[in-house]
Amino acid sequence: MKRGTSPGGLPGAWRRAVVLVGVAALLLVSVVLGAATASAAPVPAGNVPIQPLPVLVLPPELDPFYKAPADVIASTEPGGIIKARQITPALLSVAPFNIDAWQVLFRTNDSHGNAVATVTTLIKPRGPAPEGGLKLLSYQVAEDSTAQYCAMSYVAQQGSIPADYVNSAETSLGIALGVSQGWAVAITDYQGPNSAWGAAVLGGQATLDGIRAAENFAPLQLTAGPATPVGLMGYSGGTIPTGWVAENHDTYAPEINIVGVTMGGIATADLKGVLRFNNFNYGAGLIGPAMHGFATEYPEVQDVLDSHYDWFGRFMMTFKSFLCHPQGSVLFPYWNYLGSFTGSGDPLDLPQVSAAISAQELGKRTPHVPMYLYHAQSDELIPNAGVDRVVNQYCQDPDASITYTREFLAEHISGIIGWLPKGYQFIIDRMNGVATHNGCTIDSPYNTLTDGDFVNLIGKEWPQIAALVTGFPVGSR
């Protein structure tokens, strides 16, 4: 099966045409705010000029900034910058943040080592960097969608179509967490140019190459290599690339100084288990986009979907590939997606499907970077048994540095509140050089909010966050 065919057996050109028409229609009702062309001449970033603010904030399907000739991409080193431009980031597409922001198109590799290009959104507080340069937070949003207009680089911008308000809100959260500490922030479109949701190998490599691009982007005022401390955060779908980075950064990008990683609602400890658990269940709406995401990156999975799924299963996966996850995840809950398989047995056990899924899962290497992990014991989307197994595996290595919280009174959605205070403080401490321990610390509290961390977090960060969302300049401190 050719890459240009969708899971519904629809030609790729037809699918792209439908997406373009739909996006163009949405653009007619969108309001473009504050996107005027800058009068200043482009400022170079290395040997790449920085383009001014776009006149019209277009989704990636229609925006030429997201495209580059294949030979240009292939001739660029991983993490190398191809294009750059200014943007205006905003809360929920409307309220502009008074900070410095750019988008960078850079080279990375797909799951098979082929050169591709994707975009990272780079943010810094106003004003000069402190002595020694800025620190960098790489925040991985739970994109959980297979349409390009759901990507963080698009929803972060003032004047974007507010279709994916969930991704937009979490992107704003990542920005606020970083700039309120005086850090630079990188938020990468880690699913790549084809929005391959669930592809951890692609996502992890794109995240690391996005960090390389950030460190080599002069206006961000970072120092490439070990001189810049880097912290990573991700919840739910954001743990897909974050977990891969934790396990593989020392072989893929050993020059990057990752000082700490925090993840919550961990998705890739047992992907098969997650898919089976959600099938015919509350979270069944997530299965179609996930299978479509795997098929985008793995043609052998595409072949199975095209040749061994009934017409309704193919239709649902194609239909949901046009949607962002607030819409796609709520349609057809409790549907038996795996029941659309027309072959014998479980489709997840087919060798080609099993191999593609297993390649994304955690547990292949022990991370040699301090980690804080969080998972709700009553998570209704991602069972915690797989996470427990991976953590126990990590803890067999005496050099591992793992802190793991298993909260009892929480589920997946509320879990982000349970994860964030300790996870955020963990990154703050690592960025500030606070020593951590070797070995594992595992606790199973009834509730994480009773220790006061959430109140302390809001109290300490509120002035900077309030300034950010009300349009006051937020500078380095």
C-alpha cells in the first residue's frame, strides 16, 4: 500500500483536498488579531533570516512556512534550522502574551531514519538573558490528534482557529510554567509533518532536535551543548515523546544537558494494554486516531487497516483524522474499534502491528537522568499496571534516579493537577542545581493536594502568570 492512501482506502490527494476545503471554510469565520506585517527588515538567526509576523495566521495545511524542498531538508543536519519567523503567542488564540516568540522549521528524522522537517515554537521572557544564558524548558503538549491544524505551533498563535482549545490551553500552560521562572521554552510539533500520533520514536527525536534548534537559535540567547540546563515536562500524550527522550537522549543527542524529566499519566508503558482497555469503553474515541497515527508512520499498519478492516472502521478512522482531540475523543465512545477487524484473532497481535506498537513502548533502557513520574491509581484511560512494571524495571538499576507517585484519589483528567505541583517543583530544583538521590522513591498517597504543594505553586507563580495573561511584559528575573 502506498503512503499516499488513507486508512479508509481514500487517495491521499483526495484526503488532503478535503482537509484544505474544511480548513479554508473555518478560516472564513476566524478572526485574525494583531497579525500585521512587521516593518523592520528581517533579522538573521545564524545564516537564516527571521521572517516578520505573518499577515494572516494560516493553519499548517495552508501555510507555506511548514514546507521545504526535500533536498533542503535532507542536506540539513538534525536540529538544523531551515526557516524562522516571529509570532504572537496568545491565550486561547485571543489574549496576546507580551513575550518574545518565534517559530522555527528544523530538520529531524522519522521513525525509519528518513529526513523530515517540523516546527518548534520558541519563547523567552522580555529583556536580556541573565549571566550565563537562559535555561530551557521543553514542554510536550498532549496533542492527541492527527490533523495538522491541531498542532501546538498553530494553536499557540493569536488569531488561530480556536478548534483545539485543549491543546491551546496546555500550550499556554507550558509557556507560563517556563517564562514565570525566567526560562526559555520550546514547544515542538513532535508528531511531525504528517501528525503521527503515538509515534514515540519520531516524537522523541523531534523533541531532541527541537532542543538542538532552540540552542542554536541566536535570539533565544541559549548556549548550545552542556552549558544550557534543559528540563522536560509532559502529561498524558505528552509522555509519548518525553519518555522516549528520557530513555534514549544519551545515544541520540548526548550533547544536550538534560537535568530532569517529569511525566504524568504515562501513555507508553503498555500501549497494547491501553488500546485494549479503551476498546468498547469510555475512551474508545481515542483508538481510531491512535491507529491512524501509527499507520501514518508505519505503512505495514496501513496495509492491515486497508485490507482487514470493515468499511465502518475505515470510515471512522478517516473521519476522525480530520478532527482535533476535543472533538475526536468524544465521538463514538464505547465503540468496538478492534471488532472492525475482519481477520482472525486480535489485530494488535499481528506481527507487523505488534512490532510497530512495541517499538514505541517504554522499558527498553533505564534512563540515566533524574525523573519524577506520576500516575493515578484510578486512571480511567491508562491502567497503572504497565507504569508500575516499567518503574520496577527501572529500579533494578542502582544508578537510576526515580521518584514515583501513585495517587489514589485521582483519575486521568484530574491527575494533571495531582502531577503538576511536584512535577514542576522537581524541574525547578533540577534547573537550580539542587542535588537529587540515586535509587527509587515510590509513594502511594491518598491525595497529593493535602501536602500544600498546589497552594504554594499558585501562590509563588501567580504574579508572573497574572502579568502574562493580562498583557504585561514578563522579563527575566
